[in-house]
Amino acid sequence: MTIKSPAVEKESIPSEIKVLIGAAFVIAIGFGIIAPILPQYASSFDVTTAAAAFIVSVFALTRLLFAPLSGRLTEKLGEPIVYVGGVLIVAFSTILVGLAPNYELLLLFRALGGIGSTMFTVSAMALIARLAPPTIRGRISGLYAGAFLMGNIAGPVVGGLLATFGHRLPFFIYGGALVIAAALVHFSLARVRRRALASGQDDAGDARPTGLSVSEALASPTYRAALVSGFANGWTNFGVRVAIVPLFAVYAFGQYGTAIAGISLALFAAGNAVTLTFSGRLTDRYGRRWPVIIGLTVGSISMGFLGLAESVPLFIVLSVVAGAGIGVMNPAQQAAVADVVGQGRNGGRVLATFQMCTDFGAILGPVVAGLLVDQIGYGWAFAVGGLLGMLGVAAWARVPRPSEDPVVAEDRKQS
């Protein structure tokens, strides 16, 4: 276990990263605004329920398919260009969604948004790895995740108020806000490019002569463990929690199920938010391994037993505890991946592969869980998610100290 000096916590966060954190909040609140409206908007084109639901899935699907390309673009063009370009693609595709005259174009524009989303997601991770001082990567990862979380909590509330003005208006508001956010990030990151050019770096503002390949990253036990835990996290918390928990609540608690599901999801987010206030500092002080193991264990066991909850209080408690556990895990996991890439290398493809694992879990989890519900019940659907999480724990239990991880140790030498 690595213990940092208290002086480490006084290191300041670079101004460029503060802008990225602010932009993350804008992006998340906008996503939260349109997420509840999208299926209803799609239904207004007189399509089937399955077609209306697919408008949500196509965004995640294009994120998954285009993640490798976003990694290559990040390495070729540099993070600032890809980040701003990705945000602008999401902005204009969102405005086009609001203007869509039919379902087919609605589907096309929403899919285009998924491409932009994976571009700014991968490049943002690369920017954090590049700009964040190694000693406070955990704190920065926690703040970045917290900005997304707060936006996702506030977004549906704002979206509900805007829905009274029609289905199209929220898309125009979100698209306009993203254009402003892209402009702010562009001018902030321009300082990075100017510093890069002043020091004789290339046009993309990238002085790193070689990129870190996926095969090289796979030599790191830390990276391999992060791929497993990322997949499990996507399966249970981005997939099953969103898609299956509301259905289970209605099944278990009848007419009050919808309200209880909403409370459960909100309190999961609350548990997550509370632990994010300190978990980033925790991983900077004590290292990445134990926060991931403890957080993922707590989150996986809680989610694994959720399908057996026969009382509302137990259901709520398990939801809060699961959120708290994932809040401890996430900053440590993100910081660990950033450690593998490091400040001296370009890791666009490495970060894209990690993002793909999470997205693949989020897409596959609800499908498999739904099949398990139909065949053998909710208990097994949640239990399988919990078991996958424990596989992630087992992978992290084998992660050595940073000095014994060949990829992380090499970057620390160069730093």
C-alpha cells in the first residue's frame, strides 16, 4: 500500500482540467435533459415500441463501433482537436435530432451523436492522463466523474420542466449549450497547443514520439484488470441497473414500483456522489488497487443480492450501498488506466479499448439479464452481474505494486 505525503493534496489542478470538468457537467446535464424525452419523441413518429427503444441503443452501439477510430484520431491529430470536434459533432447532431422530419433521419442523427460522444470521451481521458499531475490523478478523476454524476442527476429534472414546451425544444437548448462548451474548451486548450509549439513540438501539440499500443498496454497487469472491471461495471451499473432495476421494482412492489425504482436510482446516485467527495483523494494517498477491490466488492455484492430484496427498505439500502461502492471504485480505476498511459506517451487506442470494454458490458448486460429474467427470474439476473463484478475483484487482487508493473514503472522512470 502506497501512502502519499499530505503535501501532495495541496498540488493545484491545472486550469485546463477545470474547464474540462465544467464542460463535463454541461454535457451530462444536457444528456440527462434529453434521455427521458428521446423514446417519447421517437414514438411520436408512429413507430413500434422496439423501434422507439432502439433510438437509445443506437447511440451506445455507434460509440462502441467507432471507439477504435477515435483512439487513432486522438493519436494522429492530438487530444484538443478531437475533443472539440467530438463535442461539436454531438452538438450539431443533437440540433438535427430536434429538426428530424421522420424516424429514419432521427435514427441517423442520433447515431452520429454516438460517434462524437466516443471522440470526446476518449480524448478527454487522454487529456487527463497527459495534463493531470500523477500525484493528484485520483482527485481529478473523482471530480470529473462527479461533474458527470451531478449533471445526470440535474438533467432529468430540467428535462421534465422543458418537456411541457414540446419534445423538440430540449434538443435545441442542449445543442446550443454544447457549442458554447466546445468554444470554452477550445480557447482553454489553445494554451496547451501554444506551449507545445513554443517548445518545438509538432502541429498537433504532441511531443510524444511514440504511441503506447494496446499490445504493450496488455503487458500491464493493471491494464488487464481494468479491462475486466470496466466490462463488469458497464454490465451492472450502466446496463442492468438502468434497464432491469425499474422492471424489478414494478414486479416486486406492484403499483408503487415505478416510484420506488426512481427513488432507488436517485439514491444510488446519491451514494455515488457522497463517496466521490473523498474517494479520489483516497486513491492518491493509498494507491489504486485497494480502493478498486473494496469498492467493486461492495458494489458487486450489493447488486448481486438486489434481486432477492423482498422489502422496500432492503431494496433501498442495497441501492445506496451499491452506489457508494462504485463511487469508491471509479476514480481509482480511471486513475489506474491513466497511470498505464502516463504523461510521456500517447495512448488513444489504449484508452479507446478500455472504453469499448465498458460500453460492450453496458450493451450486453441488459440483453443477457433480460433473457435470464424471462427464463429463471430476477434473482439470477442480478446474481450474474454480481459474479462478473467479483471476477473483476479477482483480477485486481493479482495486480502488483506500481514499481512491479512493467508498463507503469517504465512511465514513472520517464517522468
